[in-house]
Amino acid sequence: MESGRLFFNPSTCHSNMLFLGNSEPIFRGARTMHSMEENSKKRLFFSSPDDLYDEEYYDEQLPEKKRRLTSEQVYLLEKSFEAENKLEPERKSQLAKKLGLQPRQVAVWFQNRRARWKTKQLERDYDVLKSSLDSLQSNYDSILKENANLKSEVASLTEKLQAKDVATEAITGQKDEPLPAEVVSALQFSVKVEDRLSTGSVGSAVVDEDAPQLVDRGDSYFPCDEYPRCVGPINGVHSEEDDGSDDGRSYFSNVFTATEQEQQQEETLEWWVWS
DNA sequence: TTGTGTTTTATTGCCTCC
DNA sequence: GGAGGCAATAAAACACAA
């Protein structure tokens, strides 16, 4: 590390001093006093390494003003930062010598550069999270829409069933035979799944003991390949808005993993509804 | 030209590590 | 306790619109 931690810059010393009533400046801390003694005759910036030894410059140029680094200096510093954003003492000395700067300036530049990098990184992280959130929101909206479609489909099919019952009764004077037990069970399953979707309990840990156990580990949004027994699309069942562009798959069918029995119930229902 | 916002350079104080 | 890192901040330098 360089001998004195701080510089005394005559042009900016007011920010590092406290003034008493009689305008006598007092310096904040022993280190500042120390650095004043050590550095009051030093300039902070050099346009070339030779300037380091140009004593006339000191007399003519004081008080020194803050100067920006040249584009060449910045370029080399950037390159060095890219290679390694921390600065070992040896590299610092080498860089300082090469650039005609004081080692402290190189250290400060790296310090500030790390701060800028961190800020940028935070911005990038924010953007990534934001787009991830947007994507999740969009998926969620699609699921809601799909759910609404399925709901109206169920309602319509239920109406048809009731109409069929009434017609059969009118023609034959008899009531239809009761639905087979597996069909009733499949219908009940369908209603339960629908309820679950509509109440927004997809991600809930609350489980209906009677209902099939739906998979939701909470760590991702429906990664079907993680769930090898994901239920596939129900052939032949399309919502009214389904134009086939999604290959007949629905969010609904990809959301849950059902047991084989439940799949069987669905197939039975499908057969029964469309036969 | 000037007011204002942004970027860059530098300082200060505090913290951690060895 | 010294060396060095970081956050917060100051202030000069710069950019740019009015």
C-alpha cells in the first residue's frame, strides 16, 4: 500500500476541513493532517510519467484541479479491470507506472469501477427478475382463461346431459338408467379439479383428502418433463376458442399429475360424454 | 450563456482480515 | 494495528437543452 492513504488536494480541501469562527481551518483526523504534510506539494494528475519528475510543474500548476484520466489511461484500466477486478499491490504499482498515475489513483479508479459494476449488475439482475415475473404473470393469465373456458364447457355439457335425461323420460316414460359408478366418479373428479383451479388453490398446501393428490412442489411453473406422469391432452375435447394452434394441449392438462385410476376415470368420462 | 442533470475522481469513516 | 475493501458523499468535469 502507498505510504499515505490520503491526498491533500488544495482545490478541494474545503470539503475535508472544518472551520472555526475565526476561519482557521481544522483538519478532520490525524490521517488528514499527516497526508496534508506529505502531499500538499504533490499534484494528483500527470499527463505522462515524465511529469512525475517535472518540479517546475508543481510550482506553476498549484493549486491543482481534479482532472479526468485520458481515454488511453481509461482504456488500459478497463482492460486491466476486465482481466481481474481486484488489484494486488504489485499490479497496482505496475499499472500506475505504466499510466503515469499514482498508485492511489489506480486503487481509487478500481474502487469506483467496482462500484459502477455492482450498480450495473443490480440493474441487470432486476431486469432478469422483472422479465421472469412478466412471464409468470402471462402464464397465470393464460391458465385463468383456460380455466374459464373449461368451466363453461362443463356447464354446457351438464345442460346437455339434463336435456337428454328429460327427453328420454318423455319418450320412454322411464328414467334413464343410473350412470355407471365409474362415470359418476369421473364427473366428481372433474368437478373437484375445476373447483381447485377456480379457487386459486393450485399452489396451496391444503389438500382435499378425497381429491386426487395434485403435484405442486412450488419450485417451478409446470415443468411437465419433471413430472413423467403428466396428464396429456384429452382427445376430442376442445374449447370453443381452441383453434388447434396449441396442438390441443391445455395448461390445465399439463398442470397436474393424476394417478392411473384418475386417468382412467377421465377416459371413461370422455368416452361416456362423446358416445 | 446558463441552469441542470449525470459521470468521474477523490475523500471519509467504518469494517474485516491477517 | 496496518492494509485494503466498501458505502456514502463531495465536488469537479462534462453533456445538453432552453
